[in-house]
Amino acid sequence: MFEHFFQCPYCWEDISMLLDVFVSNQKYVEDCEVCCNLIEITVIFEEEMLISFSSVMLAHWQANRTAC
Ligand SMILES: [Zn+2]
């Protein structure tokens, strides 16, 4: 597994997540452990190297929750 650190697009806190390097195209929806908003994560690996990582606000998600 590959641990990747990124910033929440809502609260900018550092978050880490574990990625499977053997899956070339990955898409996840994670909730931020700090602000609980949903983050859409797209990951591309090529020959076990991380090529692309994007974390964006989930479309259509109302970012108005204040507590978990
Ligand atoms: Zn957050």
C-alpha cells in the first residue's frame, strides 16, 4: 500500500489515505476526518508509480454540514 497525503479542498487540513498501487485507475469518495465533507478522489497509477492524484469537492454535495 502507498500512503498519500493531501489537503482537504474544504478545510485545507492534511489528510492521509492508503492507496493500492496495483490498481491503475481509482476513484473514491472519502469524507474528510476533520470537516466531514465529501471529497472526490481520483488516482492514477502507472507501473506502481503515482502519476496523478486529485482531490476535489464532490459535485452536488451541499458543503454546509458543521459536525460529523
Ligand atoms: Zn476537511
